[in-house]
Amino acid sequence: MESDDGRDSRGGGGPVTAVEAPPAPGGMDGLSFPYQIVAAVALAAFAVLACVQLAMVFLYVAPSNTLTKQHGAAVDEWVYPEFEQNWKLFAPNPLQQNVSVQVRTETAGPGGPRTSAWRNLSAEDGRAIRGNLLPSHVQQNELRRAWDFYVGSHDDKNRANGLRGTLSEKYVRRLVMLRLGGQNGSGTILRIQVRSETRAVAAPEWSDEKISTGPSYRVLPWWKVTADDLPEEAGQ
């Protein structure tokens, strides 16, 4: 028993000392063994993925060597288009042209295939950005970078000039069909055709420079829509 002055009445003369509980383990030590295994596997997978990402980007920006010659296609497939590296951040080149990407479709109908009017996908992105204080990276760059990717991997006659040509075509087709949603409101889409409309940026009012702002077009061939081009929910 303990007296009013905090001393043990059973014979001991010293005060009673409270025994503190040991601190609870923190971090992974606080998890049960199965969860520790799961956490360790997840961390290991993340570390491996980070190492692969660093290695691929390093090989992409490194000078030509034996590895890049043997595995250049694999490196390009990993890097493009999401992780492409360039120097425009350090040496920006202001755009001197307005390029809009447009698409039209051929849909199945009771009276036969029907061709739609041209739909300006770039203008739709522009409307989504205007008035938006925090526009997304997708709204600002996805379509533009996809078109740059295609143009950079094809010649003026739309013939692929390297291994990236087929990849860029698939990327553009899938992106367009993602915007269209697999349907065009009037039937199943059979084929799509993409074109770009390019207009030079007009000279400022104070300049005497004469610049033609008329449109010029680059029209791609019709592409037949396949199951690989459709969004996942549309292909199911």
C-alpha cells in the first residue's frame, strides 16, 4: 500500500517509481511480418524501376556507343514519347507558326460509309486552357508533342524515315481515337484521316514585315481503325 506522502506503507521507505512502457516500434518494424514482406518487395520493385529509368535516359542522352547501337530500338520505345529529352528548356525557340491538328472520320451508316467534317482537336485543347489557371500538361502538350513526334519521324511524303515511324503512327491513331471515344455520335468509326493546318504568326503592328498568314495543310492518308487503336473501355 502507498501512504499519502507517496511512500510504500509495507516497509519500504522510498517513493514508488512508475515503470514506463517501452516505445512502440516505428517504420517497417511496426508492421506485421507479412506486411513487412509486401513493403520490402514494393520498395525493391520501385528501386529496380528507378534504376531502369535512369539507365534508359542515360543511354538516350549518351553519345553513340556499343549499347545504344545494339539496343537503340528498346531505348527509344522506353523513352518516347513520355520521357523525351531536349534542350528547349535552356535554349527556347519561340514558335513562329500556329499548328492545329484536325481529324475527320468515316463512319458506317445505313446508306454506306459517311465522311464527317474536319474536327479541330487543337482548338478544343485551346478552349480547355483559356481561363484555366492550372491547365494540365495533357491539355497543353499531349497533342502538340504527338504531332511533333510524327513529323520528326516521317518525310514530306509521310514515309517513315526510321524505326520510330511506326511507333509515332500508332501513338497518333490511339490519341485521336481516345479523343473521339471510339464513336462519332452517328456510328462506328471505320477510318480516320488526320491533317495539320499551319499558319504563320502575324507580324506585330509596329513591324513593316509582310508575312502571309494563309493556311497550309499536311494531309495524312486514311488510316483504318483497328482494335488496338480503340480506348480500353471501347474495345471491351
